[in-house]
Amino acid sequence: MIIEIPALPPSVNHYFKRSRNGRLYLDAEARAFVEMAQLIAKQAAKKARYKIIPAGKFFYLVIGFEFANRRFADPNNMLKILIDALQGILFENDKWALPMVAKAEITGRKHTTVNVLAYGREIK
């Protein structure tokens, strides 16, 4: 199943903020990305009659990022919030995920593509 998200996830280095009492919370940009990614994933899963991948089975997440210009976050630091947003919608537990950033290009737009493949299937 392929999911197209018309935004980039925020970097793990920037999406947590600390409150006055010391507690960590997601900042507004991160919260907005999570909500958008979850909505898109739920709609795509419903349309495709997708069955959630159960815990205990490895699976691939083949991820592609498109950047607006040469100033962008480290793609590896963008994976955590993206994977956390999709947990419970496409797969039960992200500890079984085998993420791969297969594409990172400067195209003039901010865009994320996620392809979820069951373990053992051919990756194209």
C-alpha cells in the first residue's frame, strides 16, 4: 500500500518542546503533521480495504522524501515521527518495522511517500 503525504515530517531534533514544569510535548508543527498523516493513512487504508500488519511480523516501510530546496533536515531524523504517526493504522507495533529511505530528491515541493510491504515481498 502506498501513501502520499503532501508535507515533510519535522526532524526529531525539533519536534519536542519543553514546558515550564519540564514536561516534553509535541510542538504545533509536529502535531499538525501527525494529524494529517493519520487522516491520510486512515482514508487510504479504508479505500484499499487494508488489513493492519499484526505485531510479530516484520515488514518494510519504503520511504521517499521530496525537498523544496537544498536546506532540509536529515532524512533519518524524520523517520521517528512518521513511523509513530502510522502505528495503529497500518501496523500494530513499529518495533517490527524495517524502514528504508529509498528516495530523497530536491524537486521544489515538500512531499513524503510511504510504501508498506509485508516482509518477504520483493521491493521495487
